[in-house]
Amino acid sequence: QVQLVQSGAEVKKPGASVKVSCMASGYTFNSYGITWVRQAPGQGLEWMGWINVYNGNTHYARKLQGRVTMTTDTSTSTAYMELRSLRSDDTAMYYCGRGGVVFPTAVGNNWVDPWGQGTLVTVSS
Amino acid sequence: DIVMTQSPDSLAVSLGERATINCKSSQSVLYSSNNKNYLAWYQQKPGQPPKLLLYWASTRESGVPDRFSGSGSGTDFTLTISSLQAEDVAVYYCQQYYSTPYSFGQGTNLEIK
């Protein structure tokens, strides 16, 4: 079955960086995009960005531009999200999810399904 | 950017009764060339990641009970649970995937009355 397994919880100090991994299985990795979403404690879902695994193109949320980088390693079917210059308001659960089909033809089905289990990132001095 | 606004923020419904959640987009998410609405609904239970319920505004994901239905077009959408079950207690989110950023609504907290 299609599954996304994320790396474990992280505790970081303000100003540091974090890199969360998301290992996919059960489907052809480079035929879909990967979406990243975060959720601050007790809050709603915030779309962070999306990467086309086939060609590496990315779309980032404007508020995270310059601090976030999304990459993939197709040899291990793993996606990565790195967030730099961490602040306390970056404390959140970070989710990856499979996005829409990108190969052989993008069909616009860019909902998120399935989701990874989440990675809690805590930023605290 | 498209802003998604859900109503109400919270809702309490008796078991077996109908629950209705609304979602409004700041601009149309209907793509005229294929007549599809680029709108999804998710369910999130405490301590779990969200789960896809519906896509293209009204297509149920495999395995989702048929008491869940979606309707609407353009900028106004509705998620309906026809007969509320105890396991439906959750927060529900709509999301547009018409244009990036693929924004979410703020969520609707559904409880049992």
C-alpha cells in the first residue's frame, strides 16, 4: 500500500536549521509530487509548498521563501524539507503527503493523499 | 492568493442528524476547460494526520462512507454528513488545489450535541 514514513521528532534552538525526511513506498516515486504542510499546536493546516519529483520544480509559500528548501532523492524514494533560521513560531507538526501525478502528464490532481505520520519540530532556547 | 473561508468554526450535531459545513473561496476554483472544481475535503481526528475524504469537490475517496458527500461549484462548497456517527467527531478542512499556494480553510470542529 502507498505509505509515507517521516523522520523522528526534533528539538532545535532559535536560528538553527532542521531537515525532515519523508520516505515513500508502494508507488512510483517520480510519478507524483510531494506536498509539505505544517500545523502549529492547536491550529489549522498551513500549506508550505510542493515539489515535482520528476523534474525537481518547486512552489513555496510566500512567507517561507528564502528559508525553506524541498528536495528529493529518487534513488531512495525520499523527500526532504529543510527549514532554516528557525523561530519559536516554527514549532509545529510537519507533514509530508503525496501530491498529484506529474509524469507522464500532470493532471492537476494536487490533493494530498496519503499523509505521513508527522514530525514534531520544537524550537526552543 | 486564494483565501478559503469555512463556516461555522465549530458545530455540534446530535447523533443521527445531518451536519453541514461550508467552504467559500475568494475566487473560483472551477477550471472551465474540464468543468472540474479543484476542491478537496479532509478529516482530522486528534493525534492523527488529516485524511482525504473528497476531491473534485464531490468525488469520495475509496473507503469513505457514503454518508459523506460534497457539493457546490465555483466559489461555494458544502460538505454534508447525512447521519452523524460518533466516529465522525473531528476537525474538517477544505483545500483548493486550483493554484499555488494550495490553501486550506481554517477548519471546522465537529462535535456531538
